[in-house]
Amino acid sequence: SLPDQALILLQDQKAAASIRVYGPGPEPKSGRLFMGATARRPLMLKWKDTLTVLDPQDKMRIGRGTILNPGFREEEALKKAVDWDFLLALSGGEATMLDALCRKKGVRGLHERDIHEFCDLSEESLLSLGEKLEEEGKVKILAFSPLFLISRPSFDYLGEKLLAYLEKFHEKHPAQRGVLLERIKKRFGVSEK
């Protein structure tokens, strides 16, 4: 049984943390546990960083781990249920991770700055991955510099909603030539791109 509190070592960083064990996951592998940790002080974490977990009393190693989700803390803190699909996607490769982040962001889209906060991929790698995912029909690239992605299902959903909104608007206001961009941005909570 793992303690509720632990020390986390990450390169030259060390912090006390509360631990929540999620379990072995829906596809259990020998010795693998998924857990959430809330550090008592800010740590510079990135996707796929490795860490060591120590018992806070005797400082003995409890285990080693890999950071899967260093970001989206606000969203995750509000939820009690574990998003297994998201965690399993994050435990995969770079393309799978980027696709999962796009799906998680939904119609708001995924900005390059958000990706850089999450992981240490270069701009060239991100662009290459984005283009590969777009070719596979998983994402839509809305801007290249800085990179701005949206998952294909979110893009299609947003397109349907926008068209339905425009049709209703033109039914109610046939004399007007269109809808102000500001009104659409406010209504749908999306960026100008």
C-alpha cells in the first residue's frame, strides 16, 4: 500500500506531495500504477519527465514514474473520475499525446504555447507531428506560426454549429449581410482563427 504523502524527486527538484493512486488502469501491466500527485510547491514538470517517489519518513524509494499529465491542472482538479482514455493516450508516443491534447481542448483548440508548457518538443517536431495528424484526419491546422490545432471532430462539430447559427440569424435578420465576428467569438467562445 502506498502512503498518502510522499517526496518527489525530479532531477534537481524535490517536493513533498499528496498522492492519489488511481490504480493499474483498464489495461493492467505488471508493476504499473497510475497516480496523481499534488506537490506542495511548484515544480517545473514536462510530459515524459521521469521522477522518483520516496517515503517521507525513511526517505526510501517507493518507486519510479513518468509524468503523463503536467498540465490542465484546473480541469483535472475539478473531476473526481479518472479519464483513462486520456491517460493511456498520454502514455503513448508524441503523435498520440498531441492528438489527445487536441481532443481534450475541444473547440477551444490547442495553441503552440500550451503545447510548449506541456512538453519539450521543438517547433519543427510540433509542425511535423501536426501535419502528420492532419494528413491522418485527426486534427486541423488553423495556423502555422504560431501553431494552432483543433481536433477534427471538434472542428467539424464547430462548423455544424456555426452554420446552424448563421442560418437562424439570417432567418431572423434577412436584411443584414452577416454576423459580426465579435458576436460569433463571444457566442462560441472561440478564437478568431
